[in-house]
Amino acid sequence: MAKNHKRVERLLLFSKVAELLSFSKAAEQLDISRSYLSQQINQLESELKTQLLIRSTRKVRLTTEGQKVLRQMLEINQKLVDMERDLSHSDESVSGLLKITAPAFFGSAYLMQVCNEFRQQYPQVEFEIDVGNRLEDLAKRNYDLAIRVTNQPPENMIARQLTRYEHWLCASPAYLSQHGEPIEPEDLLHHQCLSHPAWREWRLQPRRRGDDEAIVIDTHGGFAVNDYGVLIEACLAGHGLVRAPQHLLEQHVSDGRLQRLFSHYQIEARDVWLVYPQRIEHSTRMKLFIAYLLKQFDQPKTIAADH
């Protein structure tokens, strides 16, 4: 069944290339990469044991067999259009389930709000959201969308940048009173640094113009936790310094419970991406939600940018 499903997808991809006689234009319209499209067409020709397209540097032409396949695909497509029209009662509200995975800080701070606002327009759409810090396999876990925090988005997926956020470095007044305030980045080597396991190296980028070299500190501390909430609570309790997204720290700084350190350095700015699989077609609810989410970030912005 899975093999047949994949072949149908490849046939639909072929139909788009045959219609436009261009891999680049087809990939652009389908919102997939040209390399992925070419790979799928090659696989289709291998499965059918026949050449469907004649490729040259300037144009694409159909072989005789390719023309036959295209005619059959056009007939099938028309039947699908007719069936969809018959099954569609009207322009009734978009419905169905969207499965999303997102890191904890993004899910709690932004995603829930966006999903609630989207449901005000499309109340029949339901969301299943996995909020955590695991890098889930979208295909294996059957997710529709993922939010990824990385400066290198996956190449085998469609990735749309949403925003960028900075970290702050903070400590409690009690900790600083007992251990002193670090002045230079190298002083961090002599402090308890509360880290996320994935980011034990802290990068401090001077904000001065013309000074582009980042200072990298291999931190150590009593423990590492993959949850910023736990790290911040440990910092508030005076157990060490914490590096975390600014929006999670700024209220504590405003209240005087934490003190910001090294404000003249940029502490590891990272990109936030919307990631989803390359497919011949996405559901209407998914396309609408992608457009809605991107619109929320259509202005260049930094999550909790430096004041």
C-alpha cells in the first residue's frame, strides 16, 4: 500500500512537470525543492522501466510513453476533481486535525495563542500539539508541522523562517553576593553555569561594530536540564548562572529577582523555523494554517530582542 501511495505521488509530480515542461517552475508551484522533484521523477521512470521525459539544459520534452502517461493522469485528475465537487456540500468551514510538534518555550509562549486565534476563524479545525524539546521524525510520528530552533534547518523538508530570538545570561542577587559577578567571559569558567544539555558551549558575541569574533566558553555546573523552566527556577534559587531565551527571563529581571549579565554581548541568537514535509498536495486546513502562522511573523522580528 505504501509503495503504491508513493507511486501515485510521483505520477502527480510528473504531471506537473509535464504540464509546465520545466522542473524549476514545477518545483516552485509545488513548493518543493528541484532536487527532490528530479529524484522522484527518476525513481518513477525506474519503477515504470521507461523514459518519460527528455531533459536538456534548456527544456524538457515528453517521450511518446510520457505523453501516454500524461493523458491518463489528466483523465484521473478530472475524475478526482469531479468527485471532490460531488462530495463538497458547499464552502462549509475547514475542518480536521493538525498535528504539530514544537519546543516547550515556543509552544507555551506563542503557538497556543496562534492556534486559538486560528480556531476563531476555523472552529472545526482541531490541534494536537506535542510540546517538548525532542527533535521528532515528522514522517514517522505523522506530524503535519514542526517548529524547529536551529540555524541549519533540515534540507529534506520545506523550511520557512518565522523569527529569531536571543538569549540572556542572568544570575540571582543572592548568587552574585556570594560568588561575585563575572566581568569577562572567561570568568564564567569559575562559576556554576546552568545549561541546556544541547548547548553547554556559551557563545558571547561582542556588540561593538567591527569586532565579529565570538568568544566560546565551555561551561560547567552542577547539572544540565533540557527544560528552561527548571533551569530558571534553579537560577532563582541561587544555584548558578542561567542562559535562556530573553522572554522567559525579562519579567524576573524587571522584578529584581534576577540580574542580567554581559548585556554588551549577544548571547547566542537562534532562528525559529516552520518545517513541514515535501508533498504533492497539502490539506486545505494545513495550507491555511501555514499562511496564517507566517502572517503573524510577516514583519522581520526578533523574539524578545535586545532593548
